[in-house]
Amino acid sequence: MTAPPPIRCTGLSRWYGEVQGLSDLSLEVTPGIVGLLGPNGSGKTTLMRLLTGLIRPTRGRVELFGRRAGPGAWRLFRRIGYAPGDDVHFELESGRDFLVLLARLHGESASGARAAAERALAAVGMTELAGKRLREMSKGMRQRIKVAQALLHEPELLLLDEPLNGMDPLSRRQVMDLVREHGRRGGTVLFASHILHEVESITDRVILLHHGRLLAEGRLAEIRDLLDRKPRRVTLQGASPEAVRRLAAAALQSNLVSGLEFEGEDGLHLATRRLGPLLDAIQTWGEQGDVRALTMADENLEAVFDLLVGGEG
Amino acid sequence: MSDSPRESVPVLELEGLVVRYGRFTALQGLDARFQGGSLGLLGPNGAGKSSLLRAILGLIRPARGSIRVLGRDLRRGGAALRRRVGYMPERDSWIGGVSGVAGLAHLAEISGLRRDDAMIRAHDVLHFTGLAEERYRPVATYSVGMRQRYKLAAALVHDPDVLFLDEPTNGMDPRGRVRMLELVDRVRREHGIHLIVASHLLPDVERLCDEVWVLDAGRLRMADTLERLTAEARGAKRVRLPAAAAARALAEAAGREGFEVQEGERAAEVILSRPDREVEAREVFRLARRLGLEVHGLKPAARSLEQAFVEVLEGDG
Amino acid sequence: MAFRAPDYSRFAGPRSRAPAWWPIWRMTFRRGWNSVWVKRFTLLGLAIGLGTTVLLYGVQQVLPEWRELLEAAGEGSGQGEVLRFDAGAYLVLLRLFLYPVLLPLAVLLGYDLIAGDLRSNALESYFCRPVTPWTYVLGRTGALLSYLMLATLAPLLWIWIFDLSTAPEGHFETIRRVPFGLSASLLLTGVTLSLLIQALTTLTRSGTWTALALAGLFLGSEFFANMFASINQEPDFRILAFFENLDAVANGFMGFPDETAGRPGFEACVAFQAGVSLLSLAYLLRRVKRSALVG
């Protein structure tokens, strides 16, 4: 029997009065890193709060590691680390004291708590700066303390809500490395972010929410393949002008392209509805040395996000 | 003012600029010159980016040194100078108690426009930033993205010659970000407004700026053009695969074949290079074929601004 | 599906060098008028002024010799008091404007403006333009003051002019000091209140807390004034008592200094209000500079 998945939601809904937070969400997250995406107000934070048991679902259920989650599921909390999106902390405390206090709340001994705090601080690169009071820290530093706080008890499941917001590029890199490392060791990370470029650099698995509903879930390339509304565009750069002409002729002969356009000396745009076979053909041409570069439009996360959420705003 | 030839006067010149808050020295002797176009200010938290912006705007008085904006000394031309610069602060900022458009017209008037001109401009820039429908509502009812665009409108309403942006896309969702960057980009490209941007989001800076200054601990660590910073790494190729697992498989096999392998910017990407020569497209396609992998992208690898940034800051301690 | 916005255009029109406090002044005025309760109290002030003149006019039409009749009635009552529509009547009217109009208006408008600017971080939008902390405070306080005067001094002077134009010869002598008294007393109190309230709001940063702090100040000042005065046996400590102070200033300027024992002296009260104004101004400038320039 396989182990139960870290996250399983069934028919999960949450309403705030008449305001819809999340509606009828069913999904399963297997170990690894998953990006949680969606425009502002799409229900990302509501989902995080439901998962951590901060709020109760109006309908449906959340299971973490096969156990029902919700307010008061204390045992589960030890296996989850949560970095909330909003700025909450004890203003007058130093970063280090704050973490030690939290570690003690997790049931550590005094010395164990100090060790855990130092470990978490080192992981986010705050060892030297943690003596400052939280109130006096910059936004980026407070963010790092927040992430450190989620790592304290070495949880299996990390829920990070916009963890990189306000961080400088070096700290971003550090936290992203940390997330990758957690994924590599078999942990699970749910990573909410607006910066698609960063999500894409740590994972190709995403959950996309929009207006409180699940819009798409899975691997980026698979999601893109499901969106077959318009032909895919592939751009080739030939090794030489002659090579470009050979490529164009071969493409036409292959019957795989629905459109073809030259650009400059060595550029060639192809439009296709049969991507797989075309890529295969291109690979063959490439092995013969005619192709110097290959790019595919709307393969990246931004394009997919736009295709899915697009059409409004 | 506007008849002086723009090219000859640098937009920004700093000479031995020192800024202190009490005993803390935020900027310790900056010497730099920005001729014009668009400039990105980068640096870790606390590097002095905001202090520099504030000093240039005259919000903090430098302890030593001088700042010349558009050829004028800040200390003498303060008020006149401020009519010609626009500032988009990081924190939300608006005039409460009145509609969005009335607050904007008010700010335009303060910056030296006549009353009727101010009202016309206020409507125009709100149209430009896509807030036409919300313009009669109080700004307090705007969403995060709208407030951000409203701040841009406020920075543009008096038609400045230099635009200062502090974290312009902070907190915006992906579509909002794209939209904001597009607006700023148009203003600088089509209307020749100089741009100075401080941001933690390197892709934003890559999108908007021609020139980059890296600050660290109150000093200027590097000033260079974006083009030179992100020049192609010699002969390396960026290979894109359908999924992260495929990328890992390719990386492993390539390592055995004597390639140097680096992580790409995306999880489904790898960067391959050879220590001795250029990587040929042909050999990558062959390798992929042998592994049964589909190639979704293959192109010469440029260095990202992030790599350049990290190298500058970690380079010589 | 690229986003197509209407285009940006450069501005080629004239640029003025007009001082920045003038738009701030106008905006402040407008914001006052936009707020419901401020509008109500303003209308109350104007209505009292208009109502009084309408009343006077009506009486004048029905009983042209009402002034003499009033005097006679006073004598007839046998209490030796003279009932006359003179400077004393204006003192009563002044009190009518001071407490139900000036005071609530100063509180409502004062904290709303400053607290609003702090909440929406408007100072950052102002100070990156040609605005200095001085211009800002000048524009705000000037507008606040002129608003208060519009709601109080203007209707009072209107009554005075009406009274003068309908009164018989010689009445002018009895009410000649009135315009000076009204202006001086309202201006001094207005300046003190608007600066004090603005300074308080920069400290509390919220309307509710300012209102509570003011209520505490009004009541507490009474208590401490009594305490100090009785401990030291020195009635001048009663200048601390807020309402007594306002009264004494109004009485003094109107030419009825209250010489009763145990009442604070007029000069001391004026000096005290001026002192409070200066301290508030200094504090206000400092806070505005700090919250805007270093953040």
C-alpha cells in the first residue's frame, strides 16, 4: 500500500458570509514542489489557511498525510511548516528570541529550542542579523524570519505564502535553494507566488486558482498541451541561409505545419497543430546540423497563465 | 529648460555623496554618473537604494557631497527641480477624502500645472494607466494593483522628465505586473522620459533598464550596461525539455559525455557548455534522441542578470 | 492579447511657479466641506447667524421701538439689570458660536485632515513635489482656520452689520468694540485649537484616539487646574482649565474682563493660549518632517 498523499482536498469550499473564498476544490498533491498560482483574490491564502487548520471549511474536507486536518489537529501541526503571507509577529522581540519561543511551543527543551532556532536561522542566512528586534528589521529580513519559523521543527510539508515578497535577490536565491533541497529530500512544498519566473525555476508542477476555483493542476507542459485552442508556434534558427530554405521545404513536405513565415536571413516561424511529430522531425533536422536554435512561444508559465486566466482585466 | 540639448547634460551626477541617519551611514561616498535612458538600482536589503532615491529627491539632506539632477545642483534648484521629476514610492500613497482624479489634479497643481491643465492631465494619465472607470472612486477602495497603477499615474501627472520608481511591481499579480511594466516601458521608449528604478525583481530590471548600478553596504559595487552584463556565456547552450524530470535525465547523461552542466533558470532547463569549445546544436539533438527526450527549446545561453548580480556581490567578498 | 492603453502624451503647456500652499489650502477647504458632520456644523453656524438676523428683522418690523421696550422691561423687573442689545449680548452670541460650532468643527476637521494624510501616506506624495513641511503646515492650518472663521466669525459679523444698520443713532458707540473682540477671541482660540488638534493627531495617528485624548484633556485640565489652584492658593493656575480659559479670553477681548476672585486673569490666559499654539506648531513641524523625510 502506498503512503497517503501529503495533501488531499475533497469538495473543499469556504465562504466568508456571501463572499466566496474557495469553491469545490478537489485535488491531491504528491511529494515534491508545487507552485500555487492565481491572481489576487483567487483563493490562494484561503487554501493555505484551510490546510493549516486556521479556518474551518464550509464544506468538504482536507486530509494531510491521510488524517483529517482542521482546527485542533495538533499532531498534524508538527508535520507542517507554514509561513503566512501577511506580516504577523511580536514587534518587540528579537528574531532569535521569537524563534526560540516558537520552538519551545513545539515542545523542545531550552537547549533544543536554541539549537533549532540557530539551525533555522542559518538556513535562511540570518544568523548574524537575528539579534535585531523584529520591528527594526527590513521587510526582507522579517520575511526570512517568517520562513525560518516554518522550518523550525523540520516539517515534512512546507506551506509558503508569498515567501519571497520584499526579499532581495540574494535572499530569494537562498530561500529558493532551500525549497529545492526540501523537495529533493522527498518533502512537499506548496509555494504560492506571483513571480512566475521564480516558480518556474523551482518546479514545473503548478496549481492554478482563479475566482476561488481550481483552474488547472499538473505539469506545465501537460497543461499547455490540453489548451489546444490555438496552433503552437515554433521558431527555428537555421545554421545558414541555405539551411533555412532546406528546413522550410522539409517542413512543408512533412505536412505537419499550418503556417510558415521567414524572418530575416535565418529565422523561420512554424505554426502547427501537431506539435509532437513536428518536434520529432525538427530533432532529425537538428541531428543533420541544419538547426542552430529552437524556441517555442507560449511554453513558459507566463504564457500558460495568460492563456488560462486571460480574456479579462 | 527643455530647449537645452538633452544629450549633453547627464540626468544624474553624484560626487562623494554621503548620507547618514544619526550615527548610521547609509551611503558612504558615491561617485557616479548616469547620462540618460533607464537605470536600474540593485542591491541587497539595506544596501542604500532607498536612501539614494530619497537623497536624489531631496527628502534627506546629504551629509556630504553633491547631487546634480539634469545638470542642476539639488541644494539650489530644489523646488524647480522637483517640478521635473516624478516619484513612485514603494508604500501606497494618495490624498484621502476626495476621488482619485481630484487627488491627482491636486498633486499636478502642486507640481506647477495650472488648474484646468491639471484636471485634464489627471484624467489623461488615469486613462493611460487603465483606471478610467475607477477615477471617481476614492483611492481607499482600490485593489492592490490599482493602487500601484494610481501611484504611477501620480508620478506622471505633471509630465516629469525623470521618473523614479521604487519597487514598481511590489505585490502585484502576474498580469498586473506585465501591465505595469508595459506602461512604464512605453513611457520611456515612446516619450523619452528618463527612468530610474530600484527593484528586487531582477526580471523587471532586465525588462526596463539599459544600465545597472549595484549598491552594497552603501557603496557602488558596479555600474555597467545591461547588455555587457548579460553577454552570452561563451558557446553555452540553454536546452529546454518538457519537464523537470527530463531535464535531470539530460543533465546526467550530458555530464557523462563531458559537458559542463549548470541549472537553468527554469526547472525544465539545463545549460550545457564545453570547457574547450562551443556546444553545437547537433550534438545536443543527438544526445536527446539517444535518451528518447523531446527538445522543447535550444538556444545560446545568455547570462541572466541574476547570475551577474550574484557574481558581483559574492565575487570579491 | 496585449494590453492596449490609451496613449501617454507629453505636456507642453505653461507651468506656473505659484506657491504650493494655495492648492493645499483649497483642497483642505474642499475636504472639510465634503465631510458630512463638518458640513452640518458649518450649516449650523451659518443658520444661527441668519436666524438671528431674520429674528431681529422681524422684531424690527413689528415693534420698531423694541430696543427701548427691552430696556424698560429690564428696569421694570426691578432687579436693577439693564436689558439691552449691546456688547454683552454679543458675548452671549460669541459663546453660542464658540462651544457648539467652533469646538466640534476644529476637532472634526483637524483630526480628519491630519489623520487622513497619515493613513494614506499622503506626505510622501507631497514632499517629493515642491512642498516643504512649512508650506504644508501653513496650507493646512490656514485653510482650517479660515474654515472655522467662515463658520463662526462671518455669521457674527453679519449680525453685527445688520444690527448696526437697523439701530438708532448712538448705538454704534455701545457696540464699537465688538468686531475687534469677536475677531481676536475667535482667531486666537481657532489657531490654538487647530494647531493643538493637529499636533495631537500626529501623536495618536487616529481620529478616535484624538477625540478621546481631547475629551480627557478638557476634563482633566479642569481637574488639575482646580488642584493646582487650591494647593498653591493662586487663581492663575486656573488658566489651565480649558473652558475657563476660553471664557476668560472671550470676556477679555469683548471688554468684560472677569475680575471675580478665583478666576484666571485675561493676560495670563492669552499668553497661555499663545504658548500652547507655539508648542503645538513646533511639535507638528517636527513630526511632519520626521514622518515624511525619514521613513
